[in-house]
Amino acid sequence: MSDQKLAIVIPAYKAEYFDQTLASIAWQSDTRFTLYIGDDASTEDLSSIVEKYNSRIDIVYRRFPENLGGKSLVRQWMRCVDLTHEEWIWVFGDDDIMPKDAVKSFYDFLHSDTRFDVVRFNLAVIDHQGEILYGATSHPGHESSAQFASRVLDRSCRSSASEFIFSRDVYLGTGGFVEFPLGWASDVASWIRFGMEKGIYTIGNEPVRWRLSGNNLSSRQDDHVYLHKIDACIEFTGFLRQHFKLPEDVLFDWMFFHFSLLTKGRRKLNKKLMHIKFVGKVAASRPGSVPAMLRFYKNRKCTYFRKKLWSLRYDLPFGPQ
């Protein structure tokens, strides 16, 4: 019986770095895997790139007739995972780079320890030219989902979709990926959900290189995407509240940090308008967060937004009647 247990899954759409991604997978020192590629009705020719690697690795390529990722990135991930049957699943980005001994390191882990349902590699961030922007994040050898969530909130670790491998049992047993608008923070929430029972194990070898190219969702800053990302941040913190007891100040600080990233580089007036929308969305979705928001702005001497929050309490459903 074959000892192949790993499915590598690429929900593919962009061609720009796709060849580099496939090359990094074809260079694996251990080839005990099948690569599943779910072409999300791309407007670019992905199939000709895939053909270059058909003789080197075991590939299952499926071009879907309609684009789903534009509506729901998580559902695109799910239909790609549905192509697989292996015991372990690794969802990998179409522009990221896999270290040469990653699959070997995974099997070394599997032969030495079978207690976990979620494993991860360390993560480095690269730019469009493949140059290192941020060096490898060094994770603990093992941590609980609560510890991982805490490090995400205090921004002491970076996380993406591409460095995690999970068991089919935990994927099916927990209901699959957590869905937020645009899939923003869906990966982090999913790893937390998958690791709730047994925690997360780190394979501490060469890092996966996640690409921040300026051509992916993490880089987009148009107003439509901005508002959906704020909705996703709100839903993510709501997800965390369901599972852990966390101070509202910590949750709002995390949301404000991401708001700051999303509005970086905007004109002053546009940034202020976006800030008003951010404050209103957070206050309307979570009335209990308003005191934490007031404390936050007081500590930063943001008089304008403290006054805005104070006035909002009369306009929102939870205000005085």
C-alpha cells in the first residue's frame, strides 16, 4: 500500500508567479504527494504553465467553468479541497514559494508524532522580486489555539494560508474553513478552529515564503475592498469572542492596527471619512466595544473620534431611548 498521505492544493487564478510556485513544488526532495490545481476560471493561461510540470510531479488539474473566488474565496478553497482524498491537506498560494525539503520535513514529523491535526512551517515574507521583506517568524514548537490567537492579536507573529497543513479528519469534523468577507482572516480563524482540541505543531526548518506582491488581496486598498476587510475584521474578533475570554481593549487595538494598515497612504480627508465608517461599523456591530474604543482614543488624545463615538450612542440601536 502506498505511503503517500499528502495533497497539496493550489486554488489558482494569477499567472504572474505561478511558474515559480510550481517550480518550487517540483523541486521537492520527497515527491510523495499529489498536486491539485483548481483553476478559478482564470483570464490567463494557467494550463500551459501546468503542462511544463506534468512529467515531473503527479498533478490533477481542474479548470472550473465559473469564477468563484471573486464572490467567496473560502468556497473556492473548499471546492479545490473537494478534489482530494488524501489524509493530509496543504492549501498553498499560487504565488508563494515552498522550501525544497518541506514535504520531507512533513513526513519526518508524521513518522515521529501523530498527536496533532495541524502543523505549520515558519513563514518569511517576500516582495514581487522574491526579495525578503520580513525574515522568518519563529513559532513555538507547540502551542494551543488560545496561545496562537493571543500572539496574532498582539502582532508577535505573522500568519498566512500557505504554511499550514491539516488533517482531513479535523477539516471535516469542524465543518471546514471559517468564512469571512473576501476570505480576510479566514485562514487564521480556520487554523484556530482546527487546533482547538490538540493545538498546533511547528516544523521548524526552512520557512515558506509568502509573497506580498502588490497584486494580491492583502495589497489592495480600494474603498470597496476596504469596507469588506473591516467587516471581516469585525467578524474575526466576534469569532474570537465565541471561543476565548479576551479584553475588548485588546480586540479593538487589533482592529485599529489593521484599519491603520488599510488606510495607509490615503489622502487626509479620505482617511478621516474611512475612519468614521470604521468607528460606526465597529460600534454598531458590538455595542460593548464602545467603552474600549473611548479609552483607546482617550489614551491617544484623539479628541475628534472620542466626540464622534459619544454622539454615536444617540444614533445607534443601543443608545438612550
